[in-house]
Amino acid sequence: MEAFLGGLAILADPYVMLMVLLGTVLGIFVGALPGISGSTTIALMLPMTITMGPIASICFLGAIYCAANFGGSITAILVNAPGDPSASATALEGFKMAEKGQAGLALGISAIASAIGGIVSVVVLIVAAPALARSAYSFGPPEYFALALFGLSMCAAIGGDSPVKNLIAAAFGLLLATVGMDLTTGVERFAFGITELSDGIGFVPVLIGLFAVGEMLDQAANRHGKAEIVSLEAARVPGRAEMRKCWRSIWLGSGIGTFIGALPALGATTAALIGYNETRRWSKHKEEFGHGSIEGVAGPEAANNAAVGGSMVPTLALGIPGSATTAIILAGLIVQGVRPGPHLFNEQPTLLYAVFASMLAANIFYLVMGLSMARLFARISLIPPAFLWPAVFVLSVIGAYGPNQSMGDVYVMLAAGVVGFLFRRTGFSPAPLIMGLVLGGMVEETLKQSLIIFGDDLSGFLQRPIALVLFAITAAGLGWPLVARLTRVARAA
Amino acid sequence: MTHAGVGGGTDITVRMMMVQAPAEFGQEFTVVNRTAGSGAQALQYLASKPADGHTLLLVTQTHLLSMLRNRSLPQMSDLIPVARATEDPMLVLVRRDSPLRGPDELMSAGRARSLRFGGTHVGGVDHVAIFAFGRAAGFQQPTLVPFRGGGEIVINLVGGNIDTALVNPAEAEAQLRSGEVRPLMVLSERRLPSLPDVPTGKELGINSTAATVRGYCVLKGTPEDRVARLEQGLIRAMESGVYKDYLRNTGQSPDSVTGRQAWGAQLTSFFEEGREALTALGLLR
């Protein structure tokens, strides 16, 4: 407790507070720009933080990390171009809301859900980090296989006109996930000797193409320009009624996000996708999903920001990063001479609590900024398409090129744009494709790893209780609609 | 110019060197990350630039294996080694309650059955190191369980999914300190200052060393006086306080920084080792 108060006291230091504030503003800004992700920014800032001293530097980097995850949702909602990969699930419902003229509502709920998710995960981090970190050791390839399968099992239900179309899109995503060097054989697949494809198809360019460029082509093809007047509704922010509606999805997203974030191999993007699935599954208003559901924004936003706190668990308690961004923060800590690990909780609790306190502060900062600027940002959705979309296209090209400085990624992005356009015209949804691409590689990889570990004996799964429980939940989720229908038929008869 | 993504260990090595280098050379430095194809794209990028010493490539073992597997890339003979930046020796680790209590148990188990080693992808740097270690120790062909990186390898080692692994000390720092993993030996010429009780492989009669090394190279054809100037300047830049702290804090050998002679010899010997391993593993056409 003493250490906790000591940590809070550090926030009274104006220099540290200034760093947290700077980090938050920078984080929102880079998060909103497609192509500059939080992890890139933190890597670029790292050499500058060396002279800051351990506490100020970790507070600064932590604030960027928290805020970038929220910033990604701004462009996802307004122009359907997720600024950060973890905001892709937010774009699914958020952009639909903006189209309906509810941009302010979507931005507002995103800020609130993100902040609650972030704060919940930091509280869990304070109370249970060492205990939660131990669970990472119980998750080997068989358990990740079962978890990824659970995520994939929902792909027929999300997005699109019909389950069949969703399955087709998901299968296409799975196919894309096989491109590139295979971990277990060292052989390149479907790369056709193209160097740029040998590491697989990048997630970011596909995302930008599918959402932003696909949307642009679709709008360009509408010859009758939609000269609709969007009312002032666009600037409305969420009130009590919306909050009541979203409460359940925010808690659900926060819980899922914290847990998934704490698993070293899974990050905010997976957390947001599974958060979206589960929000839909437990929602009382399923029919709104796919047409701009406010719950569908709240759930994944809470999940991806909760994953931020979650991913700090293995980073600080085990010295093993839970995401690309925490890997860089870890490097920053080590350069400062701070050695993460279980002993950190006994030896340097003040530093630890300073980190937690600064993350809490960053969450509150962007909540205030997000809410107060939501009205302003929402007006972006009122810009006429003829001006807005060319600008989005330029941003998309930069966004695809940026992370790897690779023209190959730009071509992938453009191709994905055409796919996204055709998807819209034929009633397919990009959501299952993304699930297939994100989780497909993991399902394949972890299954192969499991089989190597078990000596090619499938019965090895029977000795993994966690995997068995996850398999059972998956089976129940898949079987329940069938059982429900059978009982209804039986009752009717 | 590096093949690694922004923020990885290799990328940070470059950025740490650059803290001091601009003052040393009176020149601005920028990092170019060309990540595709395990170093292939980085090599092609270097070859596309004039041989004037203004483009430095941070070469790792990964580049050498990519060269071996793709003969159309620039080869060793197209590069001039300049200076080594880091040398990070590998430990042979087991988990705390492993039945492989000490080096003797490891040796007899390795001869009796195929041990499961954690490593990066098949045909990668770890695979070559594991192959060379297994052969020097007289093991049965080890089974490689491939993972995405050092962190995952350590977690699966503690979780009991693999028997053992070759890991850099920094990657398992927290687990070494808490005793969740035990080092059986270090695969370097000398014992590590941080782990003075851990014997080297050579002391135990295993004639094999393994380390993650990184160093700078320029394109063949760069004038000799520029190479000499670069060698001198880079070494001085890497003797700065910031860089020394970086090496110490990440548990890398303090003798990491060395000139082109030692660095070139090491590249050549690793190239040969890689060729033998990949041929024996049937991964080289």
C-alpha cells in the first residue's frame, strides 16, 4: 500500500505528468494516422527517452501505448481506415454508425469504452499481475490451438448476408494466411519467388485496402452522389441511455481483453475480434450488428484497450513481452537498467506503481480529450466525399508503405481494395476474412507445434485440461443453435 | 540499414550505435529497415547502392543462411566486413524440475533418444546451432519445435513442452533469476562474468560454440581508406558510454565490439558451419 501511494505521489511530479500528457497527445495522433502505429512511434522515441530517467521514460512510453490504441478507433469510425490494426473490429460497426450520422455517438462510446477497458486492466494488473503471469506458462501450443479454434468457430456468424458467404470469406482469409515462410518446414508457400511475399501477407495493408480503399471505390461507383444532409445528430455524444445499453458489452470486452492481452502470444487485435464476437453473442440487440451497433463499437474498444494493460502483465512479471509494442517498452526498460521479472514486484515496487499510475492517468487524459473532441472530429464525416476520399486514399498508400517501407505492401493494399469493393457489391463482409487471416496462421502453426511436441500423436490433446475445456466451449457454441432448434421442434410436435 | 523490423533487438543495436556515430563522422545517420525475406531484401537493397561506404548493412547469421539458400542474392564474396557490434553467447537451459539435472543427464538422454529443442523456424539460425551442438555432443538427431521467438521458447521451456533450448541469457533473464530455468552450460570460449559457475561446452568436452552475432559490412568495391575510416569510427562510436551500458544491460559480451579481422573470420566460419548443417538437414538444394 505504501508503495502504491509512493507510485501515486510520483504523478504529483509536474515533469512526469507533462510526459504522460505529451505521450497521450502523441499517442492519439499517431494512433489515428493509418501507417504509424504505436509500436513504430515508441521505437522511434526510444533513443530519446534514454536521458529521461527510468520513471519518466516508462511513463511516457506507456502513455503513448495506451493512447495509440484509442486513437486508432478515430479514423476507423470516421473514414473506415483503422489507424491501428487493433481498431479493425471497431470499423465494422463504427463506420456504419458514422454513415448513419452517428459519428459523435460512436466516437464518444469508443472513448468511454476504451478508458473503462484500460482502467479495468490496470486495476487487474495491480492486484493480480504475478498470479496472472503464472497462467502464461500453462499456455503452450495445444492451448493456443484450442483458443484460436474457438475464435474461428464464430466466423460464420459475423458480418455478411449469409453464413455461407461468411464461410467463403473466412476460407479466403485462411488461404491468405498460408502465404509465406512456413515455420515448421522452412519452405516458402505461395510466394512465387517474390521477396516481399516471403514473410507472408501483411495484416495492415490488407486491412487498409479492404476497408478504406474498398469503401472509396464503392462510393466512386455510385454515380448519383449521395447529397444527403446529415443532421446535427452527428455531433451528439453518448448519454445515459446509450451507456445503459453498452454497459454489458464494455464489461465483457474488458474481461476478454485483459485475459487475452495477458497471454504472451496474443495481442490487442485478436482481443478486439474475439471481443466483437462475444459482444454479438451476448447482445440483446443482435439484429443491429452489421448495421451500426453501438454495442459493437463498445465491446471491441473495451477489449483492445484492456489488452494493453493485460500485455504489460507478462512484460513486467515475466520479462516476456505480450505484443510488439511491449517488446520495445521492455527494451526501453532494460536499457534503463530495470530488469523486469517476478523480483521487480519486491525490489522496485515504487517504479512499478508509477507505471500503473501513469497508465491510469493516460486513460483518464484521453477519455477527457476524446469526449471533448468527439464533436469536432465528428464533423469530418460531414466533409463531402469528393474531398474526403482522395485524402483518405493518399493516407492509405502512406499507411501501407510506412511500417515496412515496402512497395510490395502497397500493391497488396491496392489488391485488397479491389477485393473489398467486390465484397461490398456481392454482399460479403470483410470481418470473416480478417478473422481467417489473423487466426488462420495461428491455428495451423500451433497445431503443427502441438503434433511435434506430442510426437505426431493426436491423443496428446487428451492430457491437456485447458485445451479440452476450450474445445468443449467451442463445441457447445457450435452445437447450441442446433440443439435449440431440435428442442423447439420436439416441443412443437 | 538492417533487415530487422523497427524495435527488435537488431534494430536497437543499430540505433544505439547511432547515438554516438554522427559526432564521430560529422555525418547524419538514418536507419533503413528492409524486412522481407530473412535479410534477402536487405542484401538486394545494399547491392543496389553505390559501393562508396555510405550504406552500411548490419549482417547477422540470418543473412548468411539466406545467401546459402538463394544463390542469386549477393554472397559473402560481395561484402567487406567492417566491425562487429554484438556477440551474445547461448546457454543450454532446462526447466527447474527437469529430469535432466545436469550436463551428464543431458548427454546420456541426448544419446538415448531424440531430445525436443525449442528454436526459431526450420532451417534458421537456431536450427543450425542446435544441429552443430547435437553433432558435437554425439546426440541423436534432435527434434526442433519451432517458435516465433525467444520469449515463446522460454515460456514453453518452463511449461514443459520442450526438453531444452539454446537461448541468449537476456531472453531468459527473469526466469534465470527466479530459478525457473537452470543453465547447464554456456556455448562460448570463456565462462560468462554474470554466470561464473556455469561451465562452457568445451570444458565438458563438447567442441561447439553458439552465439548471436551482429556486425557491419559494406559492399565490395568500397575504397580501402573508407573501410579503414569506417572501422575506426564505428569502433569508437561503440565504445561510448551509452553503447557500453546497452551491452551490459542486455547481458551481451563486453568483448562484442571488434575490428574487421576477427569479424570477417567469424563470418566465414559460420558460413561453413551453416552450409554443412543445411546440407545434412536436407534443406539445401
